[in-house]
Amino acid sequence: MTWVAQWTDRPDLFDERERVALEYADAVTLSQLDVDDVLFARVQALFDDDAIVELTELIAWENASSKFNRALRIGSQHLWSR
């Protein structure tokens, strides 16, 4: 398991801003989660509007790329391992 996958179990690895960004990424990515008003307020407290747009775009891009690659049977190219 990568260190990013451990973000909820290892709060010592990330500062508050990084933890909120990771929580936001999970909420955008995982179908059973949502970006509720409380989480979005926490994001707004730590990031300006431009950074929120950029962060959201990067999360959406990675999600789209993942689905695109999976549908076309494009492998991970061994950039990470489980």
C-alpha cells in the first residue's frame, strides 16, 4: 500500500491542508461520498478560489483518465504498485 492510501490511518504523514485535499479528493472520487457543505467550507478555509478550481480539475482529470484507460485496457505502466 502506498503512503497516500494510508492518509486516514497516518495523520502524521500529512499536514492539515494536505489532509483536507485528500478528503476532498475522496469525496469527489468515491460514489458513496459527497462534498458536503462542511467539507467544502474546510476546503475554502485553506485554499483560494483558483486553487479549488485547479484541485477539482486535477481530481476530475485523474478520475476520467482512470476510467478511459480501464475501458481501453491500458495498464498502469508500472508507475506505482499495490
